[in-house]
Amino acid sequence: MEQVREEAGVSAGLMYRYFPSKDDMLRAAISGSMLQFEALITEVGSNEKATTAAGYLRLLLDTLRRFRRHTEGVDLFTLAIQGWAHAHARPQTKAIITESFARQLESYRSAARRWTTRAKSEAAAQAIAAAVVGYVVQSAFSDTEIDVARYCNGLTALAGAR
């Protein structure tokens, strides 16, 4: 926490007034990032270019790729993985992530209704969520940037395979 406090240029008293513990600080970071992530998902879902599953997924992942490092010095994909791991032992953090994930699924469902039936939108939303999590994890652990178009082409090929 001391390193964060120094980089933020605030006094210890101010830091501990808002974040009594590292857990509190981490929850605030996770919560803020998740809200930004949700806003991006909603924005992509309303984009007129996202009229097919493949088009939506490509636009979504490309947007997330750009979002990943929008905060100087912070890799938001790595923060997401740390948050997911942290959540297993901390109920308050798990609640933040679980609630955010539910809102993300609703955004995915809403977008999926543009190219599929309401009944199939639940399955589509779950597949989109899996693709997003997979992309985040692969990107965080890869030495090179994952090519969004290639990733989406692979998913499309997999979906068409019998």
C-alpha cells in the first residue's frame, strides 16, 4: 500500500481514510475496472456494426484490447485475473465480481438478440462470456499480443465444425 500511496502522492492519513486495508483498496480497483468494462460492453452492444455474432465478438474483443492498458502502468487483464483469484477467498470481492458478471451476461444477451432468437440468446451470452474470459487469460499470459481477428476466426471455425 505504501508504494501505491507514494505513486498517488497522498498522505498515509488520507490513504487509510479511504482504504483502511489492502483488501479495501483492491476491491475499489476491481469495482472501478468492472464498471468501466461493463460500460464498454454496453457501448459495443449498441454499435450499429455489431449485427452478427462474429462482428460483435470482433468489435468487443478489439475494444477490450484497447481498454487493457488505458490506465498508465496498469494491465487491466492482469488485474482481472488477480481479482478473480482474490474473490475465491473473500466474499465481498466475490460479490462485486458476481454482480458485475451478471450485468455483463445481460449485456451479452441483449446484443445477441440482434442476431438470434430470445431463447438462443442465453446460450450465445454464455459463449461470448467464455470467449471474453479466454481472450483475457490468453492475453495476460502470452508474450505477444493475441490477434483479435485470428482469435475470432478460430472461434468461428470451431463453431462451424461438426
